[in-house]
Amino acid sequence: MENIFIGRMLDKKNVPSNDEIRTHIGEKSVENIEIIKNSLEKLLNINMELKFPFGNEYGWGYKVSAKSKHLFYLFFEKGSINIMLQIGGIKTKKEMEKYNNLSEEGKEYWENKYQCGKNGGWIHYRIKTKKQLKDIGIFLSIKMNKDIVI
């Protein structure tokens, strides 16, 4: 797995403008954010807040929530974005079916998540292509027990 903190926007004192974010992450990543946002808005009332959480290594990104439920953080990286979400373990047959639909890369991210609690953990998934967005939808489907297609 790659270093999860490559090319982050780490200057906490300077809130990045939309243009600065767009230049930093690139047009493909801007499109991927729009796809994620539009897909989620079909099912949920989402809120995307610009934040600098967790200290200096993580940098600027969006905290994405549905009402009061935190869904994930979306961090800005040079030429990409990184989705960081907390997820529990597989508990049901339906969740296992969803897990089996992950790409090999998605399964690798799942297996290498940062452990937190007995079965859960944090996934840090670097998104560079539209194809990878399917895995994010599956992760969210498992997390929320709701069918989410991105």
C-alpha cells in the first residue's frame, strides 16, 4: 500500500479556495468528487464541509455527512483524492455479498485498513480513476446498510 499522506494540502493557516483545490487535485478528481456528490444526493441529504481535521499530516478536505451521520472524509492530494472512512467488520451474508463485489484493489484496502476496535477500522482509499468509485459505493453500502451506487 502507498503512503496515505502524499501531496496533501497541509497549510492549515491558509484555507484553500475552490480554484486552488481544483488546481491541486486536477480535473479528473474534480469530476470524481462531483460523481460522488451527485450519487449520494440521490439517496441522502448530504453536507460537505471544508475541514482541516486530525492535525498536520491529513491536511484539507471535505467532511461528508448525511444529516448528523458522518460518512467519510475526502482529502485533497496532488492529482488525486483520498477517501477515509471508518467501517465495521462483515456481520451478515448480505454484507459478505457486497464485500465479494469489491475489486481486488478494494479488497486489498479492506484487508489493510487501520484497525480500530475488534473488527472495524479506517480505510484510506486513493481515488485516481472513475472505476475505483464503485468500491467507495460498496464500502458505504456496507457501512450504512443501504444500497449505494457510485
